[in-house]
Amino acid sequence: IKHTFSPSDFRDYLKPGTVLIFPDDVMLYNFVDTNEKENLLILSTEATITKRLQGWIDIYEWKYEIIVWTRRLLYYNLTAYSNIVYIEDAFGGEQFQYPISIRSLDVLSSIAKNSTYRITIISSSPTLELFAKFSNAKIIPIK
């Protein structure tokens, strides 16, 4: 739980077998501009259908050790990856406030029921829906 996020906040999570899910393209592009792109599959919302299909195949075949995208990634087959890092909101504050869609939380909650995934949810302002859907979660405040 922090007030704002910077791309460096996510470097500790970039380990093989990880899926990093951003809430929007703005935060994704900020992350991409400041990080190495080796062994990362980075897709944006603007990706063509062909690129998305190739991404689906690459994810299924574990071609890349780390996948970075927006919430759409939740609908892909992520069985090859053991860690899901989900950023619940963008920069916080009034300028960039992107509320999470309940549909995405429902999908993530369903994925969480599978014990093979380690899910980390990062949020600067956790929502009540988040606490309701993950009532057994271990909450660790970050200072």
C-alpha cells in the first residue's frame, strides 16, 4: 500500500515465471520505458489481433520468462506461470484514477482458488471489493 507507484517498485517482482498485470496502458508504458526488455513479453492494448494471438501462443508455450500486460492477460492460459503480480490501481490521486473493474477481480479471485498460483496484489488504495473477494489474504503494508 503506497500513495504512488514508480516503475522501480516492480523490479523486485520481475522473476522468471511471473505475470505482471497493470491496470492501464499509461502505467504499462511508463514501466516499459524504464526497464530492460530482455526475456519479457510486453503487450499493450493497442496490439494488433495478430500480435495478441502470437502472444497467446508464446504464453502457452512459455517462450518468455516474464509477461507484462494489462488486465486482459487474466483471460489467457497462465498455467505455465506460477506468480501473478496484479496492480490494482494506477498512480492514485485525482489525475489518474482508474477504478478496477469488478469483472477483473472476479477472474482473479477465481484464479486464486487454484493453489498453484502465488498471487500478489499491489494497491495504493485497496477497495472494499478487493477485501471481500480475498478475505483470507495476507495483507502486508509497504512503507
